[in-house]
Amino acid sequence: MADTEKPAGVRPAKPRADIPTVEAATTPYWDAAAQGTLLVARCGDCGKVHHYPRPFCPFCWGENVTSFEASGRGTLYTYSTVYMNDLHPFKERLPYVAAIVELDEGPRLMTNMEDCEPADLEVGVRVTVGFRPITDEFTATIFRPA
């Protein structure tokens, strides 16, 4: 049996559910997050700001899109406290707060609220960006109450 072959009946390890799939269009976003910077994009054709990173505008489909550093400030738009999740590594973080934050620049993004008690949160609270390493290669964008 070659070194790369698995014995019969052995399944390959499942990939971690919290590791992003990085494509050419998203590499600058993940590189910036590793440096403690939140990037969003603006369309040069219609002027609208959007998030998540992609090479086209989701509003007008234009390809004149450039990234810029967001302020990192926003408002908690909605959230849910997660008490059950069997996927690794989420089950080690229970309970955690899954949230949507509306950035001052306009777009909403899915994230986690950290460094707070779930019971202390309410829709509309001001938040600020933070960053948490996921692995040596990836850093998650998270938010905390301002």
C-alpha cells in the first residue's frame, strides 16, 4: 500500500466547518483580516457598498469593484444564541452568538458576537469589529459590543 493510500474502511477526516474556502477574489479579504483590517467593497459604477468579497457588484453586476477598509463600527441587526451544534469546533464554543451586523458603511455581514454575555445583547446595540485566529492561516472577523 502506498503512503498516501488509506486502509480499507478508513474514511478521510471531514474538513473543519469553520475554515473558509478561499478563492482569488476573496484572498485580499482574508489577508486583511489576518492583519486586523475589515475590507468591504464599493462599486465604481453604481456606488453601492457590499460585503462579502466578490469580483462583481451584486446590485448592478458591474465589474468595477474596489475594496476599502471599513470603519469596523456598526449595529447589531439580529442575533441568535446557539446552544447546540455538534460540528467541530463549534461544540467546544457553546453557547455562542451567531449575528448579523449592519456596518456603518451599509452592508450587513454574518458574524459572531464575542466577549459578551448573550443575555446582555439586544438588537440595535452598537458594535465594533474584532479578529480571532481560526488557524495559523485564517483569522475570523468577529464583533463585540462597543
